[in-house]
Amino acid sequence: MTDGLRRLNHAPAAAAEAALLACCASRRWALRLAAHRPYPDLDALLAAADEASYDLSPADLAEALADERSPGLRPSAPQSAHTALRAAHAAYESRFGHVFVICLEGLRPTEHLNQLLAGIRVRMTNERHAESAIAAEELRRLARARLAHLVTNHPEPDTAVAVR
């Protein structure tokens, strides 16, 4: 068991909930994970997180999405890339009423721009109900990545997942 998982397992309820809310801002999700502690290992925590994610109601999903920020680019990216991405985010938010979320775990930073723009472009064609399901899945993937970083004491900044 990692020190990070040990700390999460033994933290006071309020501290555990706060740490979990930083991974996914659904209060119901965080309360559920905090209530089922202790977790014997990361796999058990991630399985519980997945189960809680699949049980998010539309209101829970809206609560979690309200706390997300659209994924951005590194400051060193060309200004034209920042401009294109801002315009794409604005169009998405106008169409669906929430920020665009996508998990970039496992991708190199040089792949982020293409993945972001392609993802927005494809997902803009979705109907609201279909896009809601995709956003929920991306949020679940983001929460998993954030939890893994939280409990494995990842030393470097979390640049592989969407920015919060």
C-alpha cells in the first residue's frame, strides 16, 4: 500500500472528501468513496471510483462538470493554437452548456492539441444525450487518473490529464 493510499484511508472524513472532490467534484461521488474506506490497494479504489462514476445522476454529472475547466495547452504552444482551442471550447460550451472534458492520460504533450481539436470537432456532431454519456465517461477517466496520481504520490505535476 502506498503512503498516499494509507493517508487517504486514515484521513478524517472531511479531509478525505476534500481530496476526493479534487479528483471529481461530485459531492455524492466523493462521499461514497470516502464512506467505503479503507481500500486495500489502488485497484480497489479505482474499482470503487468506477462504480460511483457509473451511478452519477444527471445532477451529479452537472455538479462535477461545473467545477471542471476546459483542457488547455502549454503556454509555449503557438498563439494561433491557443486561439483555435479557445474558439472550439466556446462553440462546444455554447452547444452543450458545459465545458469540454477529455482525458489525455497516456498522450505526449505534443499530441494534446491535435487530440483536443479532433475530440471537440467530432463531439460537436453528437446529440445532447450522446454527448452527456461521452462527457460522463471522460470525467470517469479523469477521476481515475487523478486518483492514481493522488495516492501514488506522483512527484511531477499532472500534465497528462485535463487541466482543472
